[in-house]
Amino acid sequence: MSVKIALAGNPNSGKTTLFNALTGSNQYVGNWPGVTVEKKEGKLKGHKDIIITDLPGIYSLSPYTLEEVVARNYLIKEYPDAIINIIDGTNIERNLYLSTQLIELGIPVIMAVNMMDLVKKNGDKIDIKNLSNALGCEVVEISALKGTGIDEVKEKAVAAAQKKVQNKRVHSFDQAVEDAIDSVSAKLTVEERKKRFFAIKLLEKDTKIAEQMDSVPDCKDEIKALEDKFDDDTESIITSERYAYISSIIGKCVKKNAKGEKLTTSDKIDKIVTNRILALPIFIVVMWLVYYIAMSTVGAWCTDWTNDNLFGDGFHLFGIGSKDYKEASGDYDAASNALDAYGVLVTDDEDAVDVDATKAAIEANTNTEASVKYQMEDEETLDTYDIDVYYSEVPAGAKKDKTNAMSYLDAVEYFNKTEMAEIDPADYGVFVPSIPDLAERGLDKIGCADWLKGLILDGIIAGVGAVLGFVPQMLVLFILLAILEYCGYMARIAFIMDRIFRKFGLSGKSFIPILVGVGCGVPGIMASRTIENEKDRRMTVMTTTFIPCGAKVPFIAMIAGAIFGGSSLVATSAYFIGIAAIICSGIILKKTKMFAGDPAPFVMELPPYHIPTIGSVLRSMWERGWSFIKKAGTIILLSTILVWFTTYFGILDGKFQMLSEDQIDHSILAKIGGAICWIFKPQGWGDWQATVASITGLVAKENIVGTMGILYGGGEGTVYSELAKAFTTASGFSFLVFNLLCAPCFAAMGAIKREMNSAKWFWFAIGYQCGFAYLVSLVVYRIAGLFTGACSFGIGTVVAILIIVAFFFLLFRPDPNKKVKTSKEFLNA
Ligand SMILES: Nc1nc2c(ncn2[C@@H]2O[C@H](COP(=O)(O)OP(=O)(O)OP(=O)(O)O)[C@@H](O)[C@H]2O)c(=O)[nH]1
Ligand SMILES: [Mg+2]
């Protein structure tokens, strides 16, 4: 039979760190209390038959919260063969309270005094021998982080577990209490060694313990006798006896450095960092830095590089040759723009330059206008703008971004010299082709069928690649977050923001996910892990993706450009709408039964600051990053295949077949879009193209632009002019609001599913997001349309007004679950 050893101790004392060291596993460690919320088992390194269990941190064996119940139940139900009691050496006095109770359990206890590196640094001294005598158990000094003393604690614990040697009982309560314990013990039917613990718990009137016992003896008389004698209730009597015992131990065993009376470094840092006035500005600067590094600089470089090169056009190894290549392809583009602007460029079916026909056109050309306008298209937003192309010479003062780099005559010369030979990047330096290019070449070589090629290139690589492209950015973000976590600042952020967030029903810890969500919703949702309160966590998971993430920016820009003349107010308003949606949802949801209830007090001890170790930061980054790649990857893979299939297959001429890009309106997706687009009629944009764009947006929000590009691009004008025809300002904004607030992309939905860990909650979250988006976009269209003349007063307007009234009612009604206390009240209580 295997031997079980449990790790028990106060929150943030280093249990998981020791667990990882003992078992070689990779459980999550963080510098704030309450990281571990479930018990975790692992095998002791080198001993297959010894099972170590990491428990959530507890302050005592009288549990209040769910994870404390988990820990206590494990100890009294599973009865491990030994307990390693980890105590934080820098905070012995408080930690010993639990120790005095663990020793009563009747399980061999080995005490590991952790954080000895810090204790020594502070200059404090702990007399291990005395401590061991005073407690009646073996005591070992360790540093779980630095790895000292771990072997010793391991050996002692294994020996104790195998021999099942009981601790000597050295502590006795007041004689009257001991008599009561004896008297209750005598009535108990449990095993001999467990009797003392159960007797004390019964005397303390612990109802949860009584519920777990087969038969509960009557001990009213003992309790009454004690309460009469001490004129206090039994629980307080026993607690104060424990404290007296602990102070006697501390006096004998712990020598604080005289300097210790002064403020510690952590206290000094906190004086500034959590200062009433400075806290917020410091926080903003820190978060701005995190965001700046992860999203705009390092992270964005990495992600852009991955998207543009690895999944885009390939790259030159070490950048050698890339400058020459850029110059050459710049010349090529400028030449073809100039020729096209003067109407002499002729291309064949495959968009390659037809040399002979172009030559003839140049000779026949009579257009010698000094300059002409030429329309360009922005790659990302599909916005169009004009540039000037000059006939003979580009004037010296011409604006670079508004002028073609080559004049018509120069372009003709270029054409005659090169015959417009395509520029091949492989001719410059060492060129590494992109993954799609490589795959395409490989597939061509083996003569792969067209449909399979399409599936692999347009479906799998394009879809999964788009998501994997985010990985570098996320890894950078995870490193920074891990550093903030390990050093202890995260705990302070939650503390600082709690006062503000509590006003609308979210915990201070909800702020971090929202902030992260501006970059990408997936790490944002995952950052909600740091919220221990389950209801707050669920609500945060549900609302975090209301904020415009990086992938939503292109389609917001597209709507702004095509329908609102490029007004920057549109993009700004998207952020405000996102934040407002989070706040309003917070207020409304908190008043429902599902999210109310527990007062969810913000009780958190601020842990001392630590300098994070590189290993632990990298480990945490990799653990989160990898789980994203793995889980989101599977969901994305399936969904991209599905979307690809429904986009490129359909019934044409009575036959089910693969379609080319200009036949997409016969695709299955178009049929589905056509069948359900009535849903969005009230929103004013119920055509199948917009509906389909919203659906493909579920795969990745970047898809919206691409899909609109294909579906609105077929007509006479540009995509922008077609969009301007298809949407009014009211319906355009309604479309924007819907796609901003509705269910996020599949990757983020995958993250929601995982964090919710329940199908019911997952669907509730998705339903809430979509429903909320639907109602808000309806109101936007009906009300805005009334003012702009896009729609007239009618049933829709009445419905919109009813929605607004209901919304304000939900927002401002008194909270029906009045029991909710503020954290202050809770602490005072
Ligand atoms: N300096 C120092 N820091 C340590 C040591 N052991 C753990 N830590 C740090 O203490 C913090 C808490 O460690 P965890 O292992 O997560 O603590 P825990 O007891 O599992 O905490 P909960 O799961 O919240 O109950 C982390 O920042 C660790 O890096 C140590 O020996 N020395
Ligand atoms: Mg832990």
C-alpha cells in the first residue's frame, strides 16, 4: 500500500514550492495567499509508492472558505500517514496557531520552517532544538525556493510515515479544559489516536465536524461547566490557551534581530506603492509599461514578425539581403503603379504582366498629362486613398506618402530594362520561405488535389496560423505578469483597485484581466485565475471580452473609414462602449441571485516582496503559453476547417462542388447566412454578407475585414464605397457594436470554456454576451436611426425604448440581496 504525506500550512508559506521540489512537478506558485485552491497529488521523486499531497493554505482547522474545507477534510477523512507542516519562518508566531492544531490530529507531524533564506537575511535566529522540544515534533529548517534542507525533511517525513510514530504530547491546556477533553474523549467511538482532536472540536462547538461523525456524544455538560468556570465561550477559551502556549514557545525559541523592530523593506516599499495618493498613478505607470512592452514594442515586434514572415511572406535569415530585396520590390511596385496610372499596364488572367501587350500599349500611349491620380488600397483596413503619379519627373518637394516614387517615364525605362520580371526574395541573401509558401510548394510537388490544398492552406494554416501568431505577444505578456505576480505587486494591484471596482460589483482583481484583454481576450480571460472568489471570477470571465482586443481594431477602423469618413471618434467610442458594458454588466449581474450571495470580502494579507527567479518566471510563462497553444489550437483547428469548408463548397448549377472566390455567394455559408440574416433585420444590417462576416468573426475577429472584403468586393466600386452603400451610419454603428460585444473569437471562447470548467456556465456566458450585444445594437440602430432618418418611429422604436427602460431598472433597482457587506463591514464584524 502506498504511503501518503500531506503538505499543510498557512497560505503563501511555500507549500507548492516545496511540493514542486519534492515531486518534480510544475504546480502553480504565486506570491499571494490563496494560489492553490484544490488539493494536488504527486509522487515523491525516486519513491513511486509515496504520494505527496499539496493542500490549499489554511490558517486553522476551523475552516471558513471552500478551499479551507478542502484542506481540512483531506486531513481528517483521508488521514495521511504524515503531515509536513510548512511554516513561514519570517512569520512564525501566526503560523504556529495551525501547528498546535495539526499536532492534535493524531498524525505524525514534521515541521519545516521555510523561508530560512529570508530569516537569515533579516538576522533573526530560530532555536530549532527548543522549538522541537516545545512542540513535541521534529523541526527542520528549509528554503523551498533555494532548495536547502529539502532532503532532510523528505527523509524525516518518510521515516515518520512508514513507522507511524506518534508525536509526543507536550502541551496541555488548563486542567479544567483537559478534564473536559478527557470526559468527551471517553464517550467517543472513533479511533484512539483521533479522540483528542474530535473532543476539542466538539467542545469548540464545531458543527461541521459533528455533521461528519457517525455518532455525536452529548457534551453539553462539559461545555457548560467550562463556560461557567471561565465566564467565556469554549471556543475563545481554547483559542486563548493556544495563544498563551504559542507566546511561551516564541519567547524561548525565536530571537528577532534588534533592527527587526524597524520597518522591513517590504513595508517601506508599500508605504509608497499603496499610498493613498501615489498608488493609482504608480499603478497606471506600471500597467502602461507592461502594456507598452507586451503590446506595442517587444511583443508586437515578435507577433508582427511571426505574422508577416513565418506565416506571411517568408524572411531573410538574419535580415541579410532584406534591404536590397525591399528596394527592388519597391521599385517594381512603383513602376507598375505608374504604368497602371497612365493606363498602359496589361495583365493576363493570373495577374501577371503581359509584356507584349504592355509594350504595345506604351507605344500607343498619347497621355502626357504632367500628373495623374492613382488609387491605392490599405492592406489591413482595405481603405482607399489617392497618390499622385508624375509624367516625367517627381518634383523635389513632393510628399512621400502621397506621391508615387517613380515617374511614368522612369517606369517605362524600368519596364524596358526588366520586362517586369517578378522580384524573387530568394535571390537576396538566405531566404526562408513562410510556412504557407513551404506547404504550398510541398503540396504542389506531390500533386495534391485542389480541395485538399485549399483546406490545408486557406483553412488550417491560415486559421491556426492567425492564432499562433499571437503566441509571441502572449509569451512576453505572461513573462511580465509572472514577474508582477512573483514579486508580490499583483497582490497590491488588487488591493488598490478593490475600492473602485467594488462599487460596481467586481473584485479588485477583475481589473487585471480587463487590462490584459485590451491586447488579446485569451490571456485576459486566463488572467482571471487570480480571482479566488468564484462568482467574481465567472463574472470577469464573462465580461472581459467586451473590451476591444487587438484583433477587433481592424474592423472598427474599417467601419470608421467606410461609413464615418475615418473619424477617430468611432475607435475611441469602441473602448468606452466596452468599458461601459463591463461596468453595467457588473452592476446588473451582481444584483442577480447567481452572482450575489457571499459577501466576498477582500481579505488578503499583502505578502512581502520577493525578487522573482528566472526559472519560476519562465516556467509560469511556458505553462500558460503551452496550454493556450494546445487547447485553443484544437478548437481553432476544427472551426477553421468548418468555416473553410462552408465557404468554399456549395451548390452551383445544380451540382455540389468546390467554389472559387467569386462564386462564394453560392457557398453553404452564404446559404446559412441568407437563412438567418433576418435575425439582424431589427439591427438594420440584415443582409447575408454582414451576417456571414459576423459568423466568420467568431473564428477570429480579423476575419471580419477579410470576409467583408470578399463579399462586398465583387461590385463596381471599392469595398469602401460598397460598404457605404450597404450601411447607413446607424446600421453601421449597430454592426460595430454587435461585433464588439457579442461572443468573442473561438480562441477566447475556448479560454472561457476552460476557465468556467462547466458546460452550463460556458453557454450562459456566450448567451449573455450575444444577448447583450443583440439588445444594445438594436437600441443603437433604432434610436440613432430615428435621428439620422435611417428608420422611422415604429414597433422597433417602442421595443428599443422598452429595452432602455428595463436596462435602467436593472441598473438602478435596489439590491435584493441586501446581505452583501462591504469588505470594511465584514472586517469590522
Ligand atoms: N525567499 C523565499 N521565498 C519562498 C520560499 N519558498 C517559497 N517562496 C515564495 O513564496 C511565495 C509563495 O509560495 P507558494 O509555494 O505558492 O505558497 P503556497 O503555500 O503554496 O501558497 P497557497 O497555495 O496560496 O496556500 C512564492 O512567491 C514563492 O516563490 C523560500 O524558501 N524562500
Ligand atoms: Mg500553493
